[in-house]
Amino acid sequence: MNKAYDRYRNPLDNGCRVMQDGSGLVGTIAAIHAENLQRKEVRRAKCVELQGVSGYFAPQELMRLGRS
């Protein structure tokens, strides 16, 4: 599995608190679904799942806030 990085190249892992650029939505990463993606595709693919939020987000639209 390839590593996912936020818009500032900070590594993203399960349990990281992140904020979505634009909307200001804050959440905790539940899972990163990047198993079948090429390394260069992970950054733009909507593969990050947040706890309690429907839908997926691309790592490049997220900003890491820290660990929860």
C-alpha cells in the first residue's frame, strides 16, 4: 500500500485529525483505501474516509492537524 500525504506533504494515517480545505470540515481519518492505486494516483484519488462523514476525500484537499 502506498502512503498518503496531505497538501503540505505531511503523512496521513488512521487516527489523524484533518481539516478539508475550503469547507473547514474537521474529522478523524477512519481508513485510507489506497490498496489498488499507483503511487502517483494516491494524492488525487478520493480514498480517505473520515469518521462520521459520508463520502471520501482526496489527500491533497486535506490538512493534517495532528493525532487524536
